[in-house]
Amino acid sequence: MTGVKVLLARAGGAAHPWRLVLLFALPVLALKLVVAATTFGTNDIIHWVDFTNGVRAAGPVGIYGLHFQLSFYNHPPLIGYFLWFVNGVHDLRIPINFTIRAMSSLADVGTALVLFEMLRRRSTLGQALTAAILVVASPLLFIISGFHGNTDPIFTFLTMLGLYLLVDRRAPVLAGVAIGLAVGIKIVPFVLVPALLIYAYRQGRGAAVRFLAAFVAVVAVTWGPALLLQFDAVRSNVIGYSGIGQSWWGFMQLGHWMGNPSWVAFAAGPGRSLLVLLCVAVPAVAVWRRPESVTVAVAWSLTVFLTLATTFGTQYLVWPLAACYLVSVRLATLYSFSAGLIMVEVYTRWSGGFPWFNASASEFTQPEKLFLLLPWLTLVVLAFQATRTMFSGRTGSAAGPGLRLPPVPMAVVAGDPRWVADRSSQEAVERNQNAAQQD
């Protein structure tokens, strides 16, 4: 802890420990912005340019009725309004490819700050700082946010923010808003809503009502016009999107190497609904049984959703990254850096070598597909560890092996469940240690 105390003193004291995260995050952000300003990105940027032109021509909702020669608009409705903002910035002569990547890079800073705040309530300050710095330093996030050009890091930030607001800040309205915005960027967080709603309900009916009302209101505002005016396009292109081409990821790639047995087609077809059901039901049951497992349940859902995904894009790899640190710092770091290093090789090939400027995506080589198994297998191990933690409360918490998750804060005053004040992170650690010693 001596090194952390020194850093605290240099960063302005223990009263504002989040400054330590910014001490590392801001220089990395600056590097990402330099990359965003001096490179083109991937061929996804070409699609974003088409989409911004589409929004300029037909509006955030009307874009669903357009046909693009080279692009396929499969984004949730909030993206249309986001692209309206990008167009406004472009009118100020700021390039589209810079704005999109700058927003994702800023989201990474927010994700690191939120993760730090969550972990310092569940472990030591040093462990929380370590995890946040490792997220900041992730080569995977640097590539996807600073160079690739997509919005996945934005939805992961909003998801982590919603979890933090609900569980640690006891602000169900703001949490509902954050999750509602997240599902407007990517539909993936929809699988988390039942577990989060159950958690809010277990803290009091009023909390559940406020969370759900805020979530529904945001979804109604962002999704409502598109569903009313472009229902068929939204249903087929967004909700029913099943990917393009052959997946090189996980068990689907294993199936391709095995000669595409019948279960590969089933997984890519009807099996997708079973995957969604699994990622909804298991965390919901776990949180109902043990509300204190909600953070690990969210990590489990995002991890399993990607682990069993039947489609693949390199940007998908960021989905569970930050949440994995709520399960295991070591395994999350192994996933982050193994996936990141593989992406360095992939993007270097796509760019025709260093320095990167314009990366044209193509099928992974056989060695790349083989090495991609390492981050996938790491997620498999993470999922098993998170399962044990969710249902037993033993091992696998970010605080360390053999420690119990902190109990859910709850108080009942005159029959009305109320949120209570935070316990300090040090008290949580001592409580965990006492529980481990008693066992």
C-alpha cells in the first residue's frame, strides 16, 4: 500500500482517489486521440460515413428506410441521433472518423473510473486502482476505440455506469436512464435488464418502480418513433440481426474445423434464442437468490453472451472486458491483453504493416483463428468462476480467492425498505477476511 499512498499524495490526497485513475487515463486518451486524428481507421468508417449521409438525407428514423450499396444499417435507434450529433460536429469541420473514435475513447475513461469506484467498495484501494489502470492500458480498448471506429465501448460504459448507479449509488432512476441509453447503442444490454430489475425489487418496490419507469421512458423516447414508423426494418435489421458471413470465434470456429456438424447450423439459427434466454435467466435467478451477486451476475451475462456468440466482429471483444474485472483481475487481464495482442497482429496485416492508417478487414488466417482460442478459453474459465461466485458467494470475487461478496445494503424503517449509507471499502475487506477465517 505504500506505493498507492505515494501516488495518492501526488494526485491530491486520499479525498479524491479517482484522480489516480485520471493520472493514467488522460495520457492514454491523448494517444488515442492522436491516432484517431492521424489515421483513417477500418472499413467500418466507410459504413459510418454512409450512415451519417443517410441521417442527413432521411433523419435518425428515416435512415431505416434507405438502401445502402455497400453498407447495412443494423444499429439501434439511438445511433441515428448520435449520428445527427456527429453530422453537427462535422459541420464544424471535424472529421466523422475522428468524432466516432473520440467518443469511444472518452467512454473508455468513464469505464475505468466507474470500475475503480465499484472495486474500491469491494476490495482494497490498491486492487481497485490496479484494475482501473489495466483497463486504461488495455491494448484491445486502444485498438477498438482509438483506431477501429465503432460504438461498442460507449454501450459498455453506459452499462457499467447503470450497474454502479443502481448498486453503489442507490440511484435507480439514473440507473434506468443509463441502461436505457445503453440498449439504444447496442441491444446486448437487454439481457441484463431482468437481473437489474430483480435487484432493484429486492431493495424495495419503490426502487424497482423508479428503475423500470426510467428505463421504459428512455426506451420509449429513443425506440418509439423507429418502431412506429420503421417497424419491419428495425425488427429484421436490428432485433433479428444474425451476423454476416462465417464466424471465426469460439465454439463456432471449433465446429467449422470439425466439418460443420448439424449443431453449427442449429446454433446459428434457433439456438440464438436459447443463448439469449440463458443470458437472461441465469443472472436473474442468481440475483433473486442472492441479490449481492448482482455485479458478478452482470459480468457473467456479458461474458457468456460473447463466449457463446454465433457471430463475430473484432469490436465485440470489448463487451465483457471491464465487467470481467468484477470477477477476477488476473483472468480479466489475461483476456484483455491476449485478445489485444492478437488484434495487434490482425490489424497490422489488415493495414499492410506498420504504421497503421487504413485497415481493410478480411478473414482471419488459420494461425489467428487458433490463437483467438486463448481469449475465448479465458472467458470460459471466467464464466465458470463467476457461476461459482453467483450461487455460492465463494472464490472468484475481485477482492481475492476465498472471500465472500459484501452483503447487500438494506434497512427497513417503519416497514419501508430504504437504502442505507455505504460501508467503507476497508470495512468490506475486513468483513470478508473475518468470514474467510471463520470458514
